Amino acid sequence: MVARLDALERSNAKLAKENAQLRERVNHMAEPKAAATAVAPASPKGNPVLHAAVAPSPAPASAPEHTVVSIGGAPLYSKAPGSNPFIDNTTVTLYGHVDLSGDIFNAGVYDQGTKFGVASNLTYFGVRARHNLDPYGYPGWAAVAQFESLVEVAAVPTERAAFGTRDSFLGMETPWGTIKAGKADTPYKKATAKFDPFSATLGDYNSIMGNTGGDLRAEFDWRAAHAIWYESPVWNGFQATFMISPGQNTAKDNSDYALGDFNCPATSARGSGSSFPLTSAPEGCTDGSYGNLYSASLTYNQGGFTGVAAYELHEGTNRTGDEAVTALSNGTVLTVPPGAVGIANEWAAKVGAGYKFNDMIGSLQLYGIYEIMRRQNTVAAFNERSRDGYFLSATQTIDKWDINASWAHANASPGSPGTGVLNAYPVPGVAVSAPAGAADFALNTVDSSADQYAIGVKYHFSPFVSWYLVGSYLRNGPGAHYCLGVSGHGYGVCGRDANNNVVAGNKTEAVTTGMTFDF
């Protein structure tokens, strides 16, 4: 009995000692000298609200554990305990963007009519970290990392919203620029992103700009996977960015998945040309899959003026899936022989400029772009990937209101390997929709130019919360099949009937209203 009492007494003493040590640690973390200094994130993403904190200077070797990161005032434990002579100078930022809209649209297709939809548009959440290497003897150096993911607020989530689906990387900042590796929007895409006041709405300029053949994929408005890139310092307003994304494809014709991927190259998860739902590529990635990507941009910003020049090359773009023999309803046949489209390089170049000035009622921002896109070594009659394009936008700001307008134009391409159905069903002997695989005419026999117009307003409740209303109209030429909502909106609105036949020459109308919230 005495032995048990002695053991219980020793246990109580040990517990009291541990409680005292824990209380001392908590009190030390709450002392003002241990409080971290909050810093704003250096990146343009996120807002000036202070998300995290970092200890500002090295600590003596004898110091106990320090708080180096805090969120909402609650401390997180440091990775550098007291035995380390340096405090871990790491800033962690949580950030995000939410955009949800309600849309009314009419694709101008015989069997579709007017529809209503709710969309989540480029909504994302991210974590960013920056570790300052100054205290370790590397002035001007810092390690940086970021993980960013699409968030499906409205739609049912799929692998499109897996963590890391958006710009995610590991890199090093130096006095001579920053090198990063991972995945990110290409320099070509970023160069003119701010030119579009209707980004991610049904008035987004990627309905035409950066979009070589129409439909739902803007090939030159892309996020490149398994890439490495360099961002120069800003020098007298100039900044250069260069990127390379290796094709890492085992197939010589780039018809397989890239090593490490389970998606056809140059396609988004479950997107156009991705080969979804296959888990391998037995039929081949033959709808725009390419090898190496090279992208570069040079930007200039000084005062109210912006200037941009950008170039991007896709090596060995495989479009052999366009080569086929198709019977037309008029009894003729469209034959695209082997090698007529084939495997060839595709490239794009653009120049742009903008100017912002005070026009007595507020500020007026003007932008313009001229873009050239080319596919090489392709028979002209079947080349729908070579054309020029133009874009103009204007934003008039009056107090908390923005009034926006834009116009995009696609010149006609030399030809096309595709076919379309007449926008005139039902006809005698045919059900409500044309049968799947129907073809009434060859697209290369008619004009493939297109115009897109958008107008809208945006009201800023604060720098981080806004409401918008946008109206857009897309005029496809009789041989064109561009879509609204490409590259950003929760879904696209295309000239397709219920059986997925191309209804070229449609006129699409849409009105969308929504709210955005940045944090």
C-alpha cells in the first residue's frame, strides 16, 4: 500500500512539472518580444490584408522555440527550435478568388433554345510560402513555393479540381531574377491577360484570341505542365519572361500521354482532345497533342502606358485525327488524305499596347492586340489553324463603377478539314436533331471569319468584392464554329446540337451576372 502511494506521489510531481513547463512555453509565445511582424504578400494574387507573420531576425542559440508563422493571431510552431541559431524566416500566405455567376444564353442552334445556368468561373484557392535567405548569408535570395487549385463551387468536382491543378511551383528568387519549375500560365498568356475586362465571363476574349480553330480550347492561352521558366527583374519598366515545357512523350509523333501525365498533352482534364475517359491512349492523342513548348514575352509598363510583345511555339503538333473521308448529305465526299494535315509546328505571335488617362469624369483604360497564328507544312485547303486576329477593349471608371466594352475579330483561315450540319433541322424524315455524325457541307467551302462583342458594368463594393453584369454576342461566319466562355467560364456555349454535330455559322447571345470575392 505504501509503495502504491509513493508511486502516485511521484507521478503527481512529474505531472506538475510538465504542466509548469507547458505554461512557461505558452507565456513565452505570448510575450511581445516573440510576436511576429505581419507582412503583406509580395505577389499580386491575394490582397493587402495580412494573412501571415514572420520573425524578422536571427535568434540567439539559447532561445527556446519561436513562433514564425501565425494565421488570424493564432501561432503555429516554428520549424526552427532553440538549438538553431536562426529563426526560420518564412512567410505563408493563404489566398483565393471566388467567382459565381448566373447566365442566360442562346447558342443559336436549331434544337437548343434559350437556357439558364449557374457557373463557377476560375474560382481557386492557394497556399504560397516564401523563405528569406538574407539571414543565412544570401542577400536578395529567397526560396518560393506555391500550390494552387481550381475550386468547383457550382459544379460537381472532378479531377479538374484536384490540388495543384493551377499555377503550382518551387523556385528561387535572386537579385538577377527568379527561376521556377512546376506548372504555370505561359508568358504568352500572361502578357495580355489584363487586357480583357471580361475574363472568365461569357464575354471572355479567348472565344477568339489565342484560339486557332474555334471550339472550347484556346491553344495559345495555356497553362503549361512540367515546365521551367525565368522571370527577369523589372528594369526601367521592362520585364522579360521565358519558359520551356518538355514534351516528355514516348511516341515520336507525340500521340501518347506525356510521362507522368494521364491526359493527352495540350489538353485540360476531361477537356477537348484529352481522350477522357480512357486511362491510356490506344487511339492516340491526335487532336492537337504536341511535344516541346517554348514561350517568351517582353512587357513594358511606365506611367499610363503598357507595351507587350510575345511569342510561343508548339513543336510537332499532331492533328492526324483530322484526316478522314466523310460522306456529305448531298452525295459528295470530303477527303482529307494522310499527310494533308499531319504533324507540324504551330506558333503564335502578338503585339499589344494600352494607355490609361484621366478623361475628366474618371479614368479611361484602352487596350489593343494584333495576333498572328500559323500552322506550318499543311495543305491550305485543310488548314484551319492559320489566321490573324484583333482585339480592342475600353474601361471607363467612374467612382466605384467600371463600364467595359470589347471587340474581337478572327480573320478567315485558308481552309478546314471539318464538316457541319445545316442550322435548319428538323426536316422531313429526320427526328428532332440531326443524327450523330451527320455532315451536310465542308467548312472549307465557306467563310470562317468571326466577331465577338461584349459590353458590361462592374461595381466595386471594396477592392476585394465586386458585382458584374455582362452581355455578349458572337457572330460566326458560315464556316466558323467559335464558342463563348472559352478558357475560364464554368462551361462554354458552342454551336453544337444535341448529338454533338457542328452547327457552323451560328449566332450566340448571352447575358451573365455574378459576384467576385478575393481574399
